[in-house]
Amino acid sequence: MRYIIKLSYDGSAFCGWQIQNNDRTVQGDLEKALEMLTGSHIQVTGAGRTDTDVNAISYIAHFDMPDEVSIDAAQICYKLNAILSREIVIHEVSEAGEGFHARFDARSREYHYFIHFRKDPFSEKFSYRMRYPLDIERMNEAAAHLLGEHDFRCFEKTGGNNATSICTITEAGWSTYTPTHVEMMGMPHQEGDYIVFRIRANRFLRNMVRAIVGSLIEVGRGKRSPQWIADLVANGSRSDAGSSVPGKALFFSGAIYK
């Protein structure tokens, strides 16, 4: 029987999603937990890779339960949460439709990147503090050049093993927001102290979102024009684009399925 898992995780504890020989990963912890639960090694397949320190909310994965193991979905969810560390929570486990694949059936994936400008100890772990102002209008003008189907090799980490670097981005833009702890408890702030970048595409390359955000920040600081992003996409290489921003402020925030 194939099962779907919906989970969230704090990426600071892991060297990314994908299992590695000597480092702790989300996939590795899940497979160890399933082995403790069932006595069998069970491979878990996720909706996509996330890098070191990158977080996820409502991430989707699947696995195949051996026929000889008799346990219902609710008990799998309960027992996995009891076994797993506090950095991972299983929200739901359900039976999958025939042939469902967490990676290949996803039509689109979405990420959010959080930035704050005011010193805030309650945002520091999951947001990137900027010590200089950014022009959101210019960054949104630049982000519009990302929309559509393009070859995004200029934002792909060197050494990526993707068969193609062509992706289709359907949404990309910045907006202001107010964190819950600020809004509910009246922490001093000004409009624009917190901003978030949201991007959705059919697929993403390794390190792509962090490189895009780093490049848009150069536009926001006035170092580059919005048109520079269009030029990068058309003709640029990774060395031409901006630096990657820290992974701690990046969240895989959902996948849409067929």
C-alpha cells in the first residue's frame, strides 16, 4: 500500500531533504523512523529537494508499506510523531491513489523567503535581517522578468545534475507582512519592516530561489537595474548573478498536484 505523508520541518537541524551518507537529513530521519516502526527499510520519496537549513511547511512525500505490515494511516501518523525529533512534525498520513508520485505528479511548487529590517530576536531564526533599505517596487519590476518559461541556468548552483535547466515560473513577487508576534503583542514596528518573496514554478533548480533572491536584492539596493534580471535570464551564467542568500529564511511552502 502506498501512503502520502504531509509534514513540516525546521531545516536548521538538517543538511537538506535528500539522504546523504554522513549527514543528517529529513529523508534519512523519516526512513529510520519507518524502519523502527515496521522493522523493514522503506524508501521515502519527497516532492523536491531542499538545501541545508531550508525549511518546509506542508511538504508532501510518499512511501510504500510492505504487505506484511498491518497498521492504519492514523496509527502511522501517531507513531511516527512519537519517534521523530521535535524538528519534524507529521500532519497527516493517508492512502495514496494508484500510481501517485510525490515528485513527478506535482504540477507546481512554491517557496517563500522572509526578510526583516528591524532587530527582532523572534524573527532571527527564520528570517534574514537586512541592514540597508530595499526598493520593493524595483524588485517587483525585476521579478516580473522571471515569469514564463526560460532557461534559468544563471541561478543554478554549479555542479547541478538536472537534465534541463528550463523552468516555468508562474508567480514571483514581494509584499510586506506583519508577523504574528508583532501584530498580537504590539511589538514596536513600522510598515515595511518585514517583507516576503513568494515564487511558484513547475520545478526549481538547485539553489535557484536563493540565487534569485540575492539577485533581486542587488536591484533593491540600486546596484542593478530591473532590466538586469531579464538580461541574466537571457544570457547570464551563475557567476553573473547575485550571491545566494542564507537558507534559514527560505520555506518550501506547498506543492500542487494533478
